[in-house]
Amino acid sequence: MENSDSKNNNAATPRRRFLSFLWVGLGLAALAELFWVVTSFLRPDRGVRQGGDPETVMQAGAVDAFACGTVTAFPRGRFYLARLEDGGFLALSRRCPHLGCTLPWIEEEKKFLCPCHSSAFDIHGDVLRSPAPHAMALHPIFIENEVVRVDTAMTIKRDRFREDQVAYAKKT
């Protein structure tokens, strides 16, 4: 009898070892997936693309179609075209730099207000109220033949507004 019990123990040991390895492997896979999800949540801008593709350059319209001091939404391109008081243009990303929520333009207040965490931005995209860590991102603008075009594939992160970020139509 002792002999048959030792045979059963020897046969059960490889099975137990296999099941132990299986559980450890599944646990490691679950931890790796959890790490990936947390990292993706904390770094929402990791998918920013670089531009240059002609299919991603959107024609916004004629320069004269935009009044000074206005903001026009382009939902398909996911940007706002801001025409500044001095006649310059900024193409501002609709994503809040804090966690990526879509920012609406509040015309009455002349501000972008984040519905998720109440960050506020002016017409230049500068932070007026945190928790947003920096200014709204930009898309490059090209003005050719009095027509405004925006490259939506390229997103430019920035800390704050600078005058050299504004695009102007060439005076003829």
C-alpha cells in the first residue's frame, strides 16, 4: 500500500507544479494589463501624431470669413480657429491638456471652460484657472492665397502663448 500512495504523490506533484506555474503566469499577465491601463490613463497624449500628410490639412476658409476676436469650432478637425483682435490666427486643440476632455468655447465669458475639472483658458489658449498644467496645444496654420489651412495631424504642445505662434495673412 505504501508503494501505491507514493506513486499517486509522484503523479500529483507535476500536476500541482504545472497548475502553480499556470496561476503565476495568469497573475503576471493580469498585472501587466493593469500596468498598461494605468499608464494609458495617466499619459493621454502619448498618441500625438506628427503631421505632413496632405489628407490631414483642412481648409478652414477665407481669411475674411473670420471676424477679429472670434472663435470658430471645427468639430471634424477637433480644433478651434481663433481670430485674434490683431487679425492673427491660432488653431487650438479641443482637448484639455489636463486629462483630454473636450473644451467648449463660452462666448459670453470669452473663455474655454473644461467641464471635467473647471480649468479655464483665454482666446490664446493660456491657462486662466488650473488644474491644467499648461496652455492648450496648437495645430500648425498655413495661409495661402487668403485661405486658412490647418494641419490637424500635427499637435504642438506648449507651456504658454507666445507671439511667434500666431499665423498672419501676408499683406499684398
